[in-house]
Amino acid sequence: MNVNEVAKALKELGHPTRLLIYKSIVKAGYQGVAVGNIQEQLGVPGSTLSHHISSLASAGLLSQRREGRTLFCVAQYQCLVEVVNFLQDECCIDEVQCRE
């Protein structure tokens, strides 16, 4: 990931409601969670939830799939891993102790 992609992901996760939504999606695992369940859990109005989910999806943090009339959100764990790796990539590289 480049710095712009990481910055976008972190920006989207920096909003309290989006962070709670994403945490709910991550907890659901690889099968994902129905948007209606997220709405029920968090009490977020439908239009607001849709906006937040769209923002998270545009950052590559989640994908969506439809099963009949139900829309599921699935965390894109690889994106999350890449964001964390970007932050940790050069951890302590400038510290003299790490080089010895």
C-alpha cells in the first residue's frame, strides 16, 4: 500500500461511528454481517449507515455481497494487515540498539 491508500483507510477509521461499524464487521469473521444486523446493534439510521459503509468500502476496508434481499459486509482483512504493516514497517529502524 502506498501512503495515500493508508492515509485514506486511517481517515475512514478515524470517525467514531465508522470505527464501531468496522469493528462489528471484523468481529463477524469471513462470512460477514448483514447490514440490518449492524443497524440493529449500533442504532444507526439506515441512510447514515449506508454512507459510512460506502466510505469504508471506498478505502478498501470491506466488501459487500448480496444474498437475495440481504446485503452483507465482509472485512477485507488483507487491507487491514497492510495498513498495520505500513505503520510497523520501519519500527525502530533509527534506533541504534536495534542495529547491534
